[in-house]
Amino acid sequence: MRFEDCFFLGTVVGKYSFKGEVLLKLDTDEPELYQSLDCLFLAQKNALIPFFVERCAMHKPGLLRLSLEDIQNEEDANTILKSKAYLPLSRLPKLTGNKFYYHEIIGFDVVDKNLGEIGSVLAVNEHTAQATIEVSIGQKIALIPIVDDIILEVKRDTKSIYVETPPGLIELYTKNA
């Protein structure tokens, strides 16, 4: 399994018992969706290693208690502490309407309510205070904030995102183009 074929689920943050159980801090708004895991991947030495889940239960909100095959004691559990956990993209819940996963909109056409088609999505930048869609406009890249007031509609069937950008935003990037 490759990292690009997976999504980040959470981090192993602690041991629960002397029998090797561990606590996984989930990075999700819907932790209850992951209470019946049968397998997950842990990042170790830049590789994803599969671990089969023997038991899985919510410990506290956002914290999953796991018993993993081949992790039988505290010493074994120590080897996976602080490991990042991943699941295949196919395990992501399907989103509808204007909700979307960042990876799924790459390549979508961006159509502005006032300006028409402005370009296609190259990437999503989530390393800033406000996540933005990076849109290719000729030789330039425009950044469009991902906020409900701007994203009007996501059409998966036509691979299009309809937006209404604030006046002047796109022109900032297209001046002298």
C-alpha cells in the first residue's frame, strides 16, 4: 500500500494494558465510523505496514482502543507508539452535496458565477490558516479560499466546482498575464 492511496486516520498515542492494547487518537469528525476496523496501516520507517485488528472499541470520544494481532505485550506496543495510522481511500465515507475530500477535486474545472470558467484545480493547500484551492489560470496559480460563501456547488458528474469569488480576487492573479 502506498501513502498516496491512503488517508490519515490518527496516531497511536498510548498503551492501554499490559496485554499490548493501544490507544489511537482519531483525526476525524465521525469517530464512530471506525469502531469496527478489521485492518489498518501503520507508518514505520517510511513504509505502511498492515496490522490486523482483533478488538476495537471507543475508549473516549475521539480515542479508539485497539488490540492488534502480533502486538501481545507492552514491549510490542512500545514499538508502535507515536505511529501514524492510515486506511485506504476506498474506506472514506462517501460525501454528497458541496462537501468534498481535498484529494477528490484535483483536476475539477472551476467555474465562477460572474467570470465563467477560470481554470482547473491543481491542488488544495491546507498548510495555511485558511485552506485554499490552487487553480491553474494560464501560467499563473490563483488561490480560492474554501468557504461556504464562495463554494456554491460541487458537481462530481461533470467534475466541476462552481464558485462566486469576491470581486477582484481572480484579477489579482491574472493581471499582466
